[in-house]
Amino acid sequence: MKAIRRFMCIVFCSILSLFCLPCAIAHADDIMTAEAEIPVSCLSTDDPEGHIYQIMIEPVNADSPYPRSDTLQISESGNGKFQIDITEPGTYSYIIYEKAGADDKVSYDSNIYHVTLTVENIGQDKLAYAVTAYRNDETDKAHRLEFRDVVMSDEVTTTVTVSTTPAVTTAASTAVTSAAVTSAKNSGGLSAVYENIGSIMTGDSTPVKLFITLIGTAAAVGGAMLLLKKKDNEG
């Protein structure tokens, strides 16, 4: 008799559990999850080889739910988003920044965004959230989370320094020694020496040929006058 009662009790508990289990499952489904998204934009760097940004997110305190991934790999001129699953109302804080790489040619963005997720229960176990962000210590809200890296060009401008030696103009003068003049006189070439002086000496504009012509003409006229005077005296 006791065995029959024990068996009936087990059957009754089993049937009762079948009614309680769906109620527990339904209660679990009533807990809504807000899938918060924080968008990030990475601007162009004009890198011919392409540039990849590594954007990080960190919860500020232990109460802030951890994101699905703490790192975004975003190509230049690309967009990405951090996704955070939130199951209850509250105010949650994060910082978002770029992890600097080791490339010496790249100047990495050093901005840090302070992001706040405000989550509220809007009724019927539904959650809604709002995102606010501030860049560094600024007091004005950031309209978007943007990062810009600067990639320096491989082209090196080579400056060629030409050493210019100032041209030194030397006034070359030809010295005619008295010995050369004497030699020219003895050989009947004095006029040739004068011609050399007139053509070589720079800056000497004396009309040597004209002087020689005038002297010769004067000598000829003087000689003619002497001959005429001699004839007159003889007559």
C-alpha cells in the first residue's frame, strides 16, 4: 500500500513539473536585451598601400557590460561599430581610442572619446538606450567618433646645393719691356709693337695709328717746306 502511494506521489510531482517548466521559460524570455551599438568612422590617409586602424574600447567600471569585441579593425575611409548587450537599465561608461602601431611613417590619432550609454526601461520589459560622447576634455558633445591618421610620403625631396665659385675677371696686361721696344726699333718693327699694345691692353682707347699717321704727315709736310725754302734761297 505504501509503495502504491509513493508511486502516485512521484507521478503527481512529475505532472506538476511539466506545468511549472513552461512558466519558468516564459519568465526568462520576458528579460529583454538591448543591443547597443557605438559607431566609429576612420578617415582617409591617402596611403597608396592602404591603411588599417585598430580601434579599442574599454569599460570604465565593473558595472559596464563588456562589449562583444574590444577591438575593431577598420580600413581607411571605413566604418565600424562596437556592440554591447545590455540586460538592465543603468548608466554605463566606456573609453574608445586608437591603439598606436609601430610604423614610423604614421602619425597615429591620439584622441580619446569618453562614451556613456544610458539605458532605460520603456515598459513591457523593453529597454532603450542613448549614446553620448565627449572627445578628450571637451565640454561639447562629439557628433561622431572619428579617427584620422597621417601617413608620411616615401618621397624624399633632395635639395642639390650647387657651389658657385664667383668668376674672377683678371685684367691681363701685357708688359712690353724696354728691351723688346729696343729690339723692335733695331728691326724696324716699332709699329708692330704699338699695334700689339693697342689690341691687347684692355681699356686702352688711345688711337695709336692716328698719332703715327699725323706724325708721318707732319714730317712729310715739314720736309716739303724745307725743300721749297732751299730752292728759294738758291734762286
